[in-house]
Amino acid sequence: MARGRSRRSEGNPGQETAASPPPLIPGTLITFRPDAVEAAVARLQDAAGVRNVAFAADFAGGAVDLAQTRQAGMTVFNSLGVAVADLDTDQESAVAAVVTQDGAIATVEPEPVFFAFAGNLPADVVAYLQGYRDAVNHLCDGLVGPLRSDLGAAAADMFQDTNEATWGLIASRALESRSSGRGVRVAVLDTGLDLDHPDFRGRQIVGQSFIPGQQVQDDNGHGTHCIGTACGARSPAKGPRYGIAHEAEIYVGKVLSDQGSSLGRSTLAGIEWAITNGCHIVSMSLGGRVEPGQSFLNAFETPAREAMRRNTLIIAAAGNDSDRSQNIIRPVGSPANCPSIMAVAAVDRGLRPANFSNGSVNADGRVDISGPGVAVYSSAPDPAPTPQPPFFRQWAAQYDTIAGTSMATPHVAGIAALLRQENPSLTAAELWRLLTSRARPLSQPVRDVGAGLVQA
Amino acid sequence: MSSKSGQAEPPLNVLITVEDQFCDQIETVARNLKSAGMTVAEVFPLSRVIAGEVATENLGKVRAVEGIASVEEETTFRAV
């Protein structure tokens, strides 16, 4: 398992054009007591398995050749008492543990990425500035009330479905992408799939049910809708395009019953199955309600960390428990609140948080990114499935339009598949950072929309 | 509690996470959990998680089994 990250400009030559430089993937910055550098480096090599250490002092005049150090797992700037390391998540934890045990290593923090300020600001700088503006606007709104012009703007929908594609594919720029998800394995853990749906004919599909007594065939509708968004056809039998990774290999894990629920163990079984089958991306439009102050479950964080270690990125719905019209914002649900699972909020056609979309109420359950999750058109079983509790919703046959963070999640999963195809050497952690760094910053609190709207 | 009311409480569905250093011995941990009164339903070796049911009066014994990192109540997930 090659766990080392290919960072900075090393990335994927040939994948990038002059107009789009490769993503900057920062490492970890470790600060030592200058008189204890050697001892501290030895501790890191022992405890965290950091290999290929380059010392700045070994370069002529101390002028480090960055082209050479790219191959190094860690570059030590002896006289500064600082090292930059490429660590995977396990190594990061091991290093953090060493820091707390051993005073020789003073601090560990993400390596900052610096930019020359110019007319076109980098996305994360824009996000920072917008976050600052959000905070000031929030304070201002609270003290003096919102401006009239803001109320007018808030009423506008920026995106609509067209004859060509759904608004979600337009807003997320999936429609403009030339990638198809070919060679990428996407597991959707949900209520299954209508295996006879015309838009999935000829596709590579692997199915497995983890619900005793029920088949992969979807008699709920939810799973077919989610898989449609993540992996649906480029040219559907009728109507606009609604699917993103139209050539991805589809792994249908039925972990929710046709009645739309199950114990957590079914989802665990589905996650293990997806990891074992080498799925690159797992999309989970499911969850349970979490109370303010309630922490994530170890029983899902542990497999999510293992998934990351094995290069499987798990993406989950933040949940629909909020009622923002009544100023009720509920915490991100379980298991999306696990730190190693990417939590997806829903935005509407005006790129505002959906009324139901949960927020970063708890410190350890943050919204990471947003996807289109209101008025989402996608595939549905044909004939229409039996209405199921708790809402006994009547489905339309073959295609239907519904809302939920469930619908936002497969937008992110589908786009993750496109990016994975374009950057096949990325680790799951790098893919996560690529998704968040490319997201379209929104003029909404980061608490509600995370890094912004997912972008292909 | 249950004996006073005359009605047995239903067993709790639990997810038990096994400590990292016991990952190779998860089947042994599962056997020890059975001895402690748990009904083991499924063992997930990659996840280091054991799912099953425990009567509330046995929770203390289950928590005391060597190699247990956490005992959490298993929740129901829904399509959202």
C-alpha cells in the first residue's frame, strides 16, 4: 500500500493543462525545540514510521532543492527547528500522540499554503474572506436586521432544470465535465436499485442485499433516485440528463429495507463489502438523528478510518432534521458526523441552505460540503414503488423529483468519481481535500454549507 | 428495575468496537462477549465492530471484557 501522498506539483503530469495548475496539497508542519531536532526526528521515525527523511543541512549552502525533496517523506530544516512531512491519517495520529508524550516536539499543524494576492484570488482565500463577511453580516443582521436588497436577492432561484439537464448538474458543473467516472467504483448504500430501469441497461452493476429476506431490487424508490444522480445515464431514455458518473461501476448495497430503515449493522456490513470490493467512493444517503452535544459513534468512525486507509472515501448525508424557517438548526446526523466521513448539506436552486438541512451544531459533526438537494429530478422505479412509511409518499414511475440531503449526497459522490478518474493516484484523503478546495464558495455561513457547492 | 415492574426490559442492540491491538483476536473477543451474556449477531473484522444484543443487567459484564474500546447503543438509520 503506497500511503505516501503525491503532493504539490508532483501530482499527475498530463492530467493538467497550463490553464489549470495541479492542486496544492499541503503536508504537516512539525516544530521542534532547535536543540533537540535529531532526537525528535528519531522519535518520529520510530513512532509514526516516517521514512525518507531529507535534512536541509545536507544540501549545499542549506539551499534545499525542492525537486529533490519531493521524494522525501519528511524534510527537516535543522536550523529552523521545523520539518514538513507527508503523513497519512494513521501517521498523523501517531505523530500527534508523540507530541503529547514528548516535549521535544513542540507543535504539529497543517502546512499553510501561501498565495500571491492578485486579481483572481484562490478559492480557499475567497472562502476565508467570505466566512469573515458572513460573520460580520450575521452580526449586522442580528443587531439592525437584514437589508431589503438581501431579502430581494434571497427570493431568486439562480438555477432551473432545462431540456438538457437538471439544475444540479448545471450548478455543480458536472454537465461541463468531459469525465465519466470510467474505471471508478461507486458504492451506493441505500434501498437498492430498480435493476430493470431502462437508463441502467448495459451498465456494470454489482449488487448485494444486507437486508434479510429482501432482494437488491428497490421497492422503495430512494435508492434508485440516489444511484440515478451519482451514476445515471448520459443520455436517459427520456427527459433531461440527471446522472453524473455515467460510466462508473455501480455497487448497489441494499442496507436499508424497502421500508427505508434498518439497524446500523446493515450499513456496517455494506461499508465492509464496499471496502473489500475496492470501491473508491461510498455514498450513504441515510442516517439517524443526533442531539446537540452528542458525539459521533466509534463504531462508524473506526471503519471510516479504515476505509480512508484503504483508499475508500465515504460520503454521507448531513440529515434533514432542521426547520430553518422556524430558526431550528439541528446537528449533523449519524454517521455523517464522524470526522472521517464527508458530511453533505443540501442547497436549493438559489444556492441557499435547504430548509431541512442540518448544520455544524456540534463541534465534532461538521458540514463539509454542499450539494443540490431541493427539487432534484432523477430515476425512480418503474412501476412506481409501494408507498412506504413514515410519509407514504406516492412516487411517479420511472422519474421523479424529490428533496433531501439524500439527494445532495450522490451529487458529491458522482463528482468525486469524475475527479478520481482524472486523478487516479489520489488517496481518499487527497480526494476529500480536492473536493472541498474546488467547491464554489457561497455567501452563506460555513456552519450550513461547509466549503460550498461541490464542483466538477 | 425490570424485576420490580414484573416486565423484562427488551435487550439493547449494541455496537461494540474492539481496541486496535485486539483486531486480530476479534473472534476471541466475540466469544468472551458471549460468555458475558451478549448475543453476538455479527462480527465485522475490518471495522473492528461486533453487533449484537445485551440485556441491560449484563452491560457491566460486557463492558469489562478485555479488548473493548466502546459499547454504543445501535441506532436505526433511515433514508434521509
